[in-house]
Amino acid sequence: MTSDMLGFGRSVLDSQPFSRLIGAELDVFEPGRAEISLVIADHHRQQHGFVHGGVLAYLADNALTYAGGSMLGDCLTAEFKINYLRPAKGERLVARAKVASGGKRLAACTCEIVTVSGDGETVVAIAQGTIARIDGEKS
């Protein structure tokens, strides 16, 4: 079941033009958790050489939604909050999200974003969000 979920999740990520543009990869998608990563490139950086906060926010938002979606089905982010803890620098970013509490329509999720380098992993941001099932609603 998990490998089927991962394949499905990867096809959804591939259908998101912005996710392709930024170079995101879905590494884990299983009940209650998801992990999205990307290799840090120059176009992800801001003027000081650190990864732009918008890149971190994208990773948090999408990882939170995948984690919630693993329990709810088709869903969207209702809200999320991010705390930037330190400048992001390294070779790779990884966002690890999990469902903290879930119901039939909403899931409260948490996410930790780390940079990976030769020195190991460093937590650079944490986030939490509420994910809502959309039940095929049209906007």
C-alpha cells in the first residue's frame, strides 16, 4: 500500500508546475506522514546566500498538505504558520511532516525543515498547519 501511495503522491507532485520548477521531490508518503526534499541551487537563495524563506514556506506548506492528505484524501491547506529558526544553508533541504491529530474533515499537522550537509542535519524551520478535506468542491 505504501509504495502505491508514494507513486500516486509523486504523480500529484509532478502535476504541480511550481513543484517541478523548484525541483521538489516526494521521498516519503505514507499514512500520517510525508517528506519532501530539494537540492539547494543558486536560484533558491536570497541576497545573503541563504535559502529564501519562500522556499522554506513552500516546503512546509506542501509537506503539511501531503501529511494531512494521507489521512483525509483530496485536501488543501486551511492555514499554516512557520518559524524560521536559523539561516538555511547546505546541500539539501528536507521537510518532514506528520499528522498530530486528524478527524474526518481536518487534520492538524506539524513539520520540521532541515538542511543537510557534510556536517549532518540542522533544523532551520518548524511549521504547523490545518489541512482541510475538499470533497471535490469547485471554486
